[in-house]
Amino acid sequence: MFGELYYFDWNATDNQIEERKKITFKKLERTWWRDFDEIFNSWRELKAALVLTHQILMGYLLLDLFVISRRFVRIASAILGVMSPKLAEISRWGKEAREPWSFALIHEEFIARI
């Protein structure tokens, strides 16, 4: 889970996040329906499928929470943007394509500078 947060593109648009959720859900669907008979013939495979299901559903939930939280931040920054143009800029976060930003990218840039 921390790896997901580390590599997550925090500047992804809402549409990119929705697309990622669709891809993730399709992966879950393939896991359960691809080899339905084979999964239930082996407890080990069933356990792996259940673990993957849990991970995908948690990721799906966290992506939704991120989008909702970001919308709240955008609304608040639009309201407070009257006082500061910098705050008004935040109201466009996730609506337009920007350079990707993740903790992994910052870490790689730091290592490259050393």
C-alpha cells in the first residue's frame, strides 16, 4: 500500500483516475472469471484471489476518497481564491493535465542531484 502512495501521480486528472479504476476493476474481473473452476479446485489460488480482491477494492476506495477530498480542496481554494491568486490556482488541481508528481519522482530527482 505504501508503494502505491509512493508512486501515485498526485497530479493525475479525475478522468485519469477513473480510467485507472476501470483498468483495476477489469483486472479483478479477469482474476475471478478467467479460471473459475481452477480457482475453486485449489485453496491456495482461492486465497490469492481473495487477497487480490481485497487489495483492489481498498485501492478503489482510496482513489474515490482522494477524488472527493481533492474536490473539497478545489471548492475551498476557489472560495478563498478571492484573497490570494495562489489559492485560486489550486482550484484547477486535477482538472487539467499537468506534469506528473509523485514521491518516487521527487526521490529520483534528489538522488540524481547527489
